[in-house]
Amino acid sequence: MGQADKQDEAMVSVSLPVWWTFGGLVGGLVLGLLLAGSAAIQPILAVSEPVGQLWLRALQMTIIPLVAALLVIGIAQMAEAARAGAAARRMLFWIFVMLTGGGIATALLMPLLLRAFPIPAAASALLAGGAQDAQQVPGVADFVMSLVAPNIVAAAAETAMLPLTIFFALFAVAITRLPAVQRDSLLGLFRALGNAMLVMIGWVLGLAPVGVFALAIGVAARAGGGAVTTLVHYILSVSAMGLVVLLGGYLLAALAGRVSPLRFARAILPAQAVAISTQSSLASLPAMLASARRLDLREESADFVLPLSVAIFRATSPAMNMAVAIYVATLAGVELTPLTLAAGIAVALVISVGSVSLPGSISFVISIGPIAIAMGVPVEPLALLVAVEMLPDIMRTLANVTADVALVAAVDRTGRK
């Protein structure tokens, strides 16, 4: 999900002020730290907190329609890929294995990591009053019943993310079964809806430096110097789950691709260097093709798998997105039951299909928002965490590029007689 990745040609291009947003975060933290405890802070908070909350609400209002549009388009693209032949089906199988494995690994490892290295006490300031809005996680029977919404409009109004995700996933599959004229008409409608929502969220994120600055003042005033410590702890914790996916790429290459880890590491190193420097899977594509040649993989396999994987596959999405949701859940005191984690993994898998080609900041909000909502986790901290996403995004791109080349090895070797 490198933040420099371009949109699919059918989607609009959105330019986001990433470094300005980071600057807004730093400026807000500095101002809040300087004025913490002084008489001047209250008048400033009286203005900054409503501004920050207004920006947060504007960010939230685009989530459901954009998720719906991207899910329909993304799943239609996956169905189209599945019809491309045996190689495509093998590719989709390994994509499913990687995505599911990453989500499960995070569900198991992230809580253990946070117990070993607890979230700093000052992190509670990130909630900004959002903990009381966290949803209650249902029991087993209620959870099963909640998978199907009798009224999809009411489910949208209640932001019941899991049944909405299931509905639009099934709707997308149904669209692929329609005659070509009807299928193209509906996909065109959802593509237009997605474009319109991208324009709107682009407007909202264009104001991110102001919104993040306003939110950061209150966080720093409440948490003091602990706010910076918390953000560093968050970046390292989430990036650790990306490292798990990175190692999973080496494992896939070794077991399914029958490539020794040392040989794979040498071949992939130039592509990883490009990934770190550009934070873009798309920009790393030529280097990935060169890595596949160094591994003696068939040219037809690399030429087919790599461009397609860049378009529809981000290996780190479920793992690192789940890591963010679990981090905020732990912060908010949300109980991480097996059902909670299962709901998060299910939504993370489906959402990862629709958010592949989005820039990092948009993908962060659109991917993690639904996961958090499905798990009953407050989404307020996401508005501040988006300002530091450029740092975990380095690990995202590095692991994604590694997994893409490993995917070629797996598809190529398993397809040989």
C-alpha cells in the first residue's frame, strides 16, 4: 500500500499533503506541550477541539459509501482475474493464504506484543473521548445473527460494518454473473460513486494539517511528553506485524517456490531498496521483474503475476490494519475475544481487496475504519494516527514487494509439471 501508488486508470487521482499533515501533528504537539498547565490552554482548546472533531466527523462520513464502491469494483476485478486461467487461480489461492495468514498472525501475536511491551499510560489522551462510543461485542448467537442485516439501510445508519461488508461482497459477486451490458452499467455506477467519494475524501484530507494540528494540541496538553512516546510505541508495534508478513514472504518463497532463503534474499534486495526509497509497489515493479529473472523464474509467470499482484494484492493489509485496530482496542479497553478478532479478520480480508490502489492516507482511513467499527473499537484515534502513517508505510511497501516476488515463485514452481 505504498503511499505513492497510483490509482487504477478508471479511478481519479488524489494528491495528499502527507508531509504537511505530519508537520501539523508536530506543530500541534509542540504547542500543546508548551502551553500545558497554563491559563492560555483553555481558550485555545475551546477552539481547537471543536475544529478537530468537525474534521473527524467529515472524515467518517465518507467511509461507508467509499467502502461499498471499492468493494464492488475490487471483487469484480478478482473475479475477472480468476477467469484468466489456471495460473490466475493459483495466484489467487496463494494471495488468500498470505492475506489470511497475516490476519491470523496479527490476531495472535499483536496482543502478546502489547502485553510484553505495554502501551504507555499517557496514550489514553489519544482517545479524545472516543472510548465511550465503542460498540459492544455480541455473544456467539448474536454475532452469527448480525452477519445478515434484514435492513441494509438501517445497517448503514448504525455503521454495522460486518453485515454491510458481507452484503456488498455478495452483491459484487452477483454483479459478475449478470449479462455484460448490465454488469458494465452497474460497475460504471459504482466506479463513479467511488470517484465522487475519492474527490470528497480528498477535500477532507486536504484539510488534514489543520484537523490534525487541532487534535494534537489537546492530546499533548493532556498527555504531555508521553504523547510522543506513545506515537513511537505505536509505529514500532504496528511495523512489527509488517515484519511478520515480510518473513512470511521468505517462507512462501522457500516452501512453495522452492527457493533457498539466502538466494531469495540476494535476488530481492534491489527491489527492496527501491521499495524503501519510493514507498511505492508500482514504482518497484521493474526491479521486481529483474528479481524474478535472477531467481530463474519463467518470464511468462513474472510478466503475468507481478503487474496483477501490484493491482490487486497488498500482503500487509490485513496484518497491519488489524494491528492498528488491536492497538486502539487495547488502548480503549475493548475486550479482544475470539469473536472480536474473527470479525476484524473477516472485514480486513474483504476490505483489502477494495483498497489496494489507494494512496496511503486514504487507504489508512478506508481500510482500518471498517475493521475498527466491526470490532467495536473507537475510530477517533485514527484521525491522529494517519499523520504518522508514512513511517509504518515504509514497512508496508517493503513487505508487499517481498511478498509479490515470493508470489511469483510460488505460482511458477507449483505450475510446473
